[in-house]
Amino acid sequence: MANGVFNRGYTIAQVFDMTNSTFRVMLVSTGYTFNPDHDFVNSNTSSGSNGEPKVFEISVGGYSRQNLTQSRFEDDTNDFAGLDASDTTFSALAAGGTIGGAVLYLYSSSGTLGAGGTTGDSGQNLVSFYDLVDTPTNGGDITIQWASTSAGGVLKFGSTS
């Protein structure tokens, strides 16, 4: 699988203050298949029939979703801008799960973009998916080291040439 931006994520990147918004990261198992058409962490389907990230979120002791500490950057030399972030650490994840990816989403209770004004997963807009090396949890930390700004950071906007 490869990294990807959800279609909803393209809209979010255009209309939100990327620095002052709250973004969170969740970990999903190897069973999750990225689908750019997914809009929410969970579209309120308890059966998981739509295959959203919530259905595949890891569930081991010590796990909790993490807030992203982000900032914007501009690279005039290479003609692009983006969203950068401090590395994200999930501490002391108990054995029993295998991480296959990370999902970035906009955390909001404002009801924007059809979110419905809820802090529940059915109202959390998806931004992007990051394919990770399949990693079994074993009681240790899992750290996501985001790309440097010169490599585009967490999200890159602008020229791809």
C-alpha cells in the first residue's frame, strides 16, 4: 500500500487554518485498505461495511490517539509549502496488535464539511493515510517520524516537479 490523501483531505487543506486546527493521528492494523473516498473516521456503520479506519483501529493496552503538534512552512527555493509536525509517539503499546498504517484526521466539533457537530468518530474528517512498515506491538513505543520540510513534511502543497 502507499501513502495517500483522502479526497476530503484536499478540501480541508484548502479551507482550514492548518496551524490552529486540531489534527489527530490514529493507528490502524494491516487489515485497513486505503480508500480516498472515505470521508470520516467512521461513517456510523457499526458493521464496518464501508471499511473505514475506525473498524481497523488497533486496540491494545496503552494505546490512545495522539494530537499532532503542527506548523506550516514555505519553501520558496523548491516552490512548495506544507504542513510540518513534531514526531508522534505512541508510548508503551502492549503486545497483541500489528500496526500497518497511521491516519491523520481533523478533530472538530463544529460540524464543518458535513461533520454534523459531533466529537464522535462519525464527525471526524479524514485527511491522509500513511503506510507504515508492519510492526507488531510488544510493550514498546511506536514513533512516527514525519518527513523533513525539505521532503514535504506531513502534507506537501504545490509543485510536484
